Amino acid sequence: MNKSYLIHNNRLSLSSIQLKLYPTTMRATDFETMDLPEIGVDFLHAEFRVLQRLNSITQAPIRLLNAIESNLRPIKDQNISMIDFGAGIGDIPRAAIKEAKKRGWNLSVMASDNNPDVLKMCQESGPTVGMSFQQVDILNPPASITEKSFEVAHASLMLHHLSDAKVVDALRTMSFAASKLILWN
């Protein structure tokens, strides 16, 4: 039986970044309705409201910051840079930026998404302090995503759409972009 792997607790050896793999037996890689090109912006907004609620209930931004803190141990007023692949409407990075400030350090995030409509929604969905935006295909990143240009590379609720081989390619992109830590939620 083929096994796919999910990253958990940030441990898998990929370049100099350490993450640990946990095997799974099933993983959905089908397109979701929101991934279809003909879906309208109204439908996307509704889907992202559901995902925003899920992220809030599961405390995804807090868990993200806890993982950054436990691995990087930022000190007061330290700046940490992160690229968020598949940022959606940006609810996780916005909440993480706000919470990092409360904890005494600064998080700046490049919110990226392959879909230009989603990226526009991200830009218009809330405060943009500490954020930049760029259309990025994780499987074919632009030249502006340079080697180790961010301390942290993050992806949430998007890698499950990829085949096993493409997940490996996505992780290579994340490893290329991150100098210290890859987080896959």
C-alpha cells in the first residue's frame, strides 16, 4: 500500500530544516469546488468565511506562533519574516502578526496565492500592516522568491490537493524559501 506523509510538529529532514513525518493511509488530492477556475468570487468569499471560522476554532494562528516560538525562540523586538503559501484571505497571517506583537516580537508576512482573485480578496480582507502580497505558484515560484529569503515558510490547508510527487516539489520550494523553519498545517 502506498503511504503519503503529513508533516507534524515540524520535523522532516529537508535540506537543513528538520521536520518529522507521520504516515497516513488516505489523503484527498481531488480538486475542491473552490479550486475550479469557473467559480465566482461570491462563492470563494463564502468558502473562505467557513475556512476562517475553522482556523479560529482550531486556533491555527496561535498554533503557528507557538511553533515559531518553540523553534526560533524570538527575543523582544526581533523581526521574523514568513511566506505564507496559499494564504487564502489572509486570516491566519493577520491574526499571527497581531499576536506576535502581543508577545513582543515582529512578524512580517508575504501572503501568496496562485489565484489572482483570491490574492485580491486577501488584500481587501483586513489590515495589511506587516503584510505584502504576491501571486505565487508553489510548484513554479517566481524569481522574486529567492533562496532562504524568509525565515519561515508556511502552508495551511492547501498541500492536500497535490499528488505525492507534487507535495515533495512544494516542500522543496518551501525549503528553498525558508532559512530556518517550514510549517505545514
